[in-house]
Amino acid sequence: MIADVILGSAAAVLLVAYWSFCRSAALKLQSKVVPLIEEFYADDSASEQEKDSIHWCYAASRLWIFMPLMALASPVVLAVAILSKRGGNVASEVAQRSAAHNEIMDCLIKMCIVRNPLTSMLCMHVVFASIALLAPIGLLLDRLKSIPNPMTVYRVIAATLSSRDSRKAHAH
């Protein structure tokens, strides 16, 4: 009985110590990201869309449910990107973002991971599994678009034959 109380107390102390360690580490990252956000908002070259993106991501990353919701949304977002053939546009949009925006987003994700490491680990597994399942489908669908249909094959053959006949006729 006394051993159970001691073991339970030790487990409770370890849990609180783990929680406080994670929160203090996340607080250090949060104190690093806040000046970056202030500088980003003061920058006139940053677009309003990027500023809104930073605002909503910062507000959402403060909640513990942010990573689980993103993990649950990732298969849907990937499937919509594949089916709407918008995946290339997303990659170009990400490449066009400023370095400051990318640094802030990186710090926000690190803050989420450090604040809730166990939840984040499980969520990252869900995201990676959805990428592993949907990436081959996306590759397959992109390859299917490049396979010519019979009409395209006919046009290529007709263009080749007609250009050959005109070259023979004008050869002197």
C-alpha cells in the first residue's frame, strides 16, 4: 500500500516535471518568435496574405489541438490538391514566400512540437502515412495526364507526314 502511494507520487511528480520542462522549452521558442512576428508586421514589403497567414498560424499554434487537427486535415488537403491538379501551384506559392515568413512558420512548428512532443510525434506519423499513401497516387495521375490520347497521336503523325511531303516538294 505504501509502495503504491510512493510509486504514484513519483509518477505524478515526473509527469508534472515533464509537463513543466516542455512548457518552459516552448516558452523560450515563443519568446524568440514574437520579435520575428513584430518585425514581419512592421515590414511594408510583406503582403497582407502572408501577414494573415502568420496571425492565424500563431493563434492556432497556441492551442494543443492544432497539430491533431492538421494531421486529420492533411489527407483531405493532399487529396484535394491531387484531384484539383493544384499541387504545382502550391509548391510555387511556397517558393514565393519570403524568408522571414518561412522562418516564423518554422519557429511556430518547433514551438508546437516542443510544447506537445508526444502528440506531435503521433500527428507527424499520420501526416507521413497520408503522404506515403497519396504521393504514389499523385504521381500516377500526373503520369496518366502525359499519356497521349489517340487524337493526339493522330495529330502528331499527320503533322510529321505533312511536313515531310512539303520538304520533299521544295528540295532543289
